[in-house]
Amino acid sequence: MTRRTDAHPDLADPRVQAPFFSTWRVGTPLRQRQTVEAIDEAWRARPWPADGLLGYHVYTGDDASTLLHHSQWTDEAAYAAFVKTQRQERVDAVDTAVPGIERLGLGRYRRYRSGVRDGDTRVPGCIVIVDIEFEGPDPERQRAWVDAVFEALASEPTPHPGGISAHFHLSTDGTRVLNYAEWESAHAHLDALAAPGEGIGSSTEQWHRVQTWPGLKSTTVSRYRHALGLIPD
């Protein structure tokens, strides 16, 4: 069966070879809550759909309008089988409860590198999604850019204490990087962004290199709160 959990996902779980992210626009805080409740009901009324799905998590956007979805699959074949046989009935149940949801697309990724603080047991109060888009597919550029970010993070003279972890994912089409960053709170992240300089509170040559990388098209930063976790019972 399907069980609800308040625990955040383990982004570095080696079993997860096909992490997917998607965004829904629902419009208002009330509809955010209603949609989360509808997802919870639709999923827990049914058996867990596949051994290849390790967890499904939903987050409410601080913009009061969107929901982030993160599903952890062992491989893309398991997801394809789910779509073919079980996805639509869950979608229909949610759409019946909350009509008019705008689904903004599914992103298929592979985790590349993670940075964590050793021994840090804090529960994230905020998830920051940094979505990087490049001009055209280039897997080598994706990896090189993430490696440059880690060099920039290492150059930070005074890292903000509110950061907990960062998990960098590369899109399978070679065009995007998604950083799933765990922060102590939204306030801590905003405080880091407001610090003097650029990047995460400093103005170093390494951060300038990251921000002016050839082919970098756009950067979008969004903040979320974990609202629902679903795992097999």
C-alpha cells in the first residue's frame, strides 16, 4: 500500500537513477492546499504503483501559486510502465477534485554531484530550486558548469550557515542543470542572497566565472516547502 511520510527525500540515494521534477500552476494558496490533499487521497486510496518508484514528494511554492513534484525512480522503464497503466487514474482523480490545474512539463534528470555538511542533521525548512538553462544540448558543458560551482562554493570566505546541502542534477536532454538545495529556512536563503557581493554572499572570481559561463541562457530561483511525501508501505 501507499504510506504518507513527513520525511524529506534522500537526494543522494544511489538506487535513484531517474529523478524527475515537474511543476504545476494551481493559482492560489487555497488551491495549493486542496491539490496536495487531492494528491494524498488519490495515491493513498490505491496500492503503491511500482517497485521502481522509491518515493513521490510534493512541495508548495512560496509564490503561493505553484507546486513542485519530485519522483524518485530506479529507471525510466519503471516510469514508462506507470504512465502506461496507472498514471491517468490518479490524474483524473486530482483534476476532478481541483479542476483547472496547469501542468508545466516534466523534467528528466540524473544526479551528478552533491554537497553536504558532514554530520548535519537539520530538517530543511526551505527547498530552493535553481534551474539553469543553456543554449542547446551539451552534456560536457553541464558537468563543467557544476564543477565550477563547487569551486566557487569552496572559495566562499564566509559560507552562510543556513545552507544544509546542494544536489545538482543534469537534464537528460543536455540543456539544463537543476540544483535541489536544502536550507534551514526561507529567511536564511533570502539573507544569503541579500549579503554584499554576488553569488551566495560574496564576490569572487570563481563566482563571476559561474555567472558568465559561455552558453548560459537563464537562471531561475524558486523556494518551496515540503508538503507531502508518499512512499511504499
